[in-house]
Amino acid sequence: MRYLIFLFMGYILLAGCTVPTDRVTVNPTRAAGTQTPLPVLTLMPTETVTPIPSSTGKPSPEPTGITAVPTATPSVTRATPTAVPSPTPIPTTNATLAGPQVSFQGIHFTLVPTLAQSVFVKTGPGYNQASTALSTYFYFGEDDKNLPCSQQGQLEIHPMEPLINWAGAGPDIQSIQEHINDPLTGSFPSWGAAVLLQTPTQRQAFPGVTGIQALVMWAQDAAFASNSLLAYDFHGMTADELYYVRFCYPLDAPILPEDIIVFGGQMPDSQEGDGHVLLLPTAVPETWEDFFAAAKAYNEQAAIELANLPSSSFSPNLMLLESLLASLQINPAN
């Protein structure tokens, strides 16, 4: 009987509740206290998606719920290759100029016949290969024999700015400027080789150029002083400091042997009656340390003796070299 009563009451409750077809409302009550309605959960009706027939007559696939993003067709643009211009070659000059009056692109000097009858001139990049400024080289003789200036005389005219920006010459230029103001300061430029002998520097001021001069001997290794390595060397600049001038010329001195003497070589067979004031050792020292010490002592004494010789003792006379520098004028605008 009790079971039938509960069943009847449940039927009455169900009959009094209307459930819409478009939502389900859950409204439970608390076991005790005031009944508080809970938020209504509404289920929205599901839309029906009708497949769109394809152009091929086949049914389109059912939607998967993932929207495909259309992919843009890439547009390929062929770039027209740009022609890379070839570097413009730096114009150079090679020519032989006869003396005694030499003029070339605003550079003028008097060539003393004792030094040479002509000069070979060429223009090209200077020591700073990154610069397009041209330097001018005069080689004493009919061509450039590609010899060091201790064997072929050379006069070099360099624009100053590229040299200042070249790490190899910047410190030397500063040293020369110091020398011009005080010849006892700084060091004489070597420019790539070891200075084995150097007389004290002298300041020389000429009308077109001012600088310092010395008698110098260069080598890549230790050696005894000789005429084959000795040279007159001048470094200076124009008054406006726009051009750097170097003049180097081979020399012979009566107190020095003719040929170079290096480690492992031989001494001259005889030194008697040849005019040498400085006597060489009778034999080349057998060890490198002894050779280096003997050559260093000999060269230091040779520098003292050379500085005390009169200009006329050298071949050529030092006054002829200075007269060329005295005639030098640099004015490229003319």
C-alpha cells in the first residue's frame, strides 16, 4: 500500500512539471531552510548543417568543426640582377725624363749630372694601399730596377693625408715633426727594415721642404757596415704639410768595406792600403752571439767616424744631394 501511495504522488509531481523542448531547467531545493533557486542551465538548440553539393556531383564532406584558413598562393618575383660596376683603375704614369731640369705634374727640381742624366718617373698608390691618392716616384736612371735606395737613388712625393691614416707611417710622421722642431728627439724612420747604423740626425730647411737627414744602413739581419748598404736619407714635408718628401741615395765612404759581411760569410782577404780606417776582425765570429756583438760594436764606431767626415769625402758629395733638395718645388696646381 505504501508503495502505491509514493508512486501516485510521484505521478502527480511529474504531471505538474512542464519540460520545454528547447531547454532543461534544474531547480533543486535544499533539505532545510528557505528554498533558494539555483542558476538555470539552458541548453541551446543545435543548428542543423546541410552539406553543400560540390561541383563534381559528389557530396561535400561533413564539417569537422575546424575552420580551414585559406592559404595565399605565393607570388614569386624574379629580381633583375644588378650589374656590379668594375672598380675604376687608378691612372698611373711611367716615363723617362731627361735632366737637368725635371718637371712633372707640378713637381720641379734640378738633376745634377753627377747623380744621373735622367730619371724614371711613375705614379701609383703610396704606402697606404687603401687610398686612391697617387704618389710620385722618381728613380735615378733610365728605369726602376726594383732595388733598395741604398743601391738606386729615389725621390718620393706622397700626399700627406693617406700617410697619416696609415698605421705604418703615422708614428714616423709624428716623429719627423718632432725632429723638425728638435733634431735630438724621436727616432729616425725605418719603414720596414732594421736600422743597423745611423749618424746623428740633422735638421735641414730648404725653400720647398723642411726635414731631417742622416746617413743610414738598413738590413734584415745583423751585418757589418759596408758601402753596399750605406745611404743618405732625408725625410721631410712641405710648409703647408700637404706633401711628404723622402729622398734616398746610395753612398760610398772611404772608411768602409765595399761588400756586406754577414754571419757565416768571410772577411776581406786584406785590409791594408785600402783606406779603411775601421779595421774588421780577422775572421767572422763563429757563434751568432759573438757575431752580433762584434757587428754592433763595429757599426757604432762607424757611425761616429762617418759623422765626422767632410761632405766631400763621400761619393757622391753630400752637397750635391742637398742641392737637389734645395731646388725642389711642389705645386701640383701648376
